[in-house]
Amino acid sequence: MTVRQDAPGDSGTQDLEVWIDQDLCTGDGICVQYAPEVFELDIDGLAYVKSGEDELLQDKGATTPVPLPLLQDVVDSAKECPGDCIHVRRVSDSVEVFGPDAA
Ligand code: SF4
């Protein structure tokens, strides 16, 4: 039996990174529920990405690598994000593969 499943995009094994546009974040925390290793709400009520060392990255447009085991959780966050403000892109050419600007 052959079962074809659509892969989530064609990102393959290429390195991906994620960033949040805080200007559009509603602060509902859905992303933190999906992937607390990657996202965190700060005291300003907005979500930020975290470094691999668990450090909150608050610079505008700051990115953090998406660990492969967490890719689906991060993609689900981007899909469910009410602010449409979670952007997942390829490190190699900065093309968005999941999020509001994905093709
Ligand atoms: S899911 Fe989107 S809108 Fe909600 S807290 Fe996370 S980044 Fe902000």
C-alpha cells in the first residue's frame, strides 16, 4: 500500500528559523502552549522567541533556530496564531516557508 502524505511545505531538512512580529501579537499565549521551548510571554504581555540557551530575544525581528523535533509544534503555532505574526523561514535564503508571508 502506498500512502502519500503531504509534507508540511518543502522545507526538507534545511535549517529553519522563527521570529515574531510583536506589533501584531495579541498576547493570547497559544504559541507558548504549543512550543514553550521556543516561545515565551514577557511581562509586557507579548510573545518572544528564545535562544537555545533559554534567553528571551527581545530585539525587533530577532530569530531563533527551529529544532527539528519542535518543527511541527512551531508550524502549528504559526497556523493557529491569531495575530498572524509568527514567521518561519529558511536560514539559507530567508524565504518564509510557514506563516503569513509563505508562498
Ligand atoms: S500565538 Fe501569535 S498572537 Fe498569540 S501570543 Fe503567540 S505570537 Fe502572539
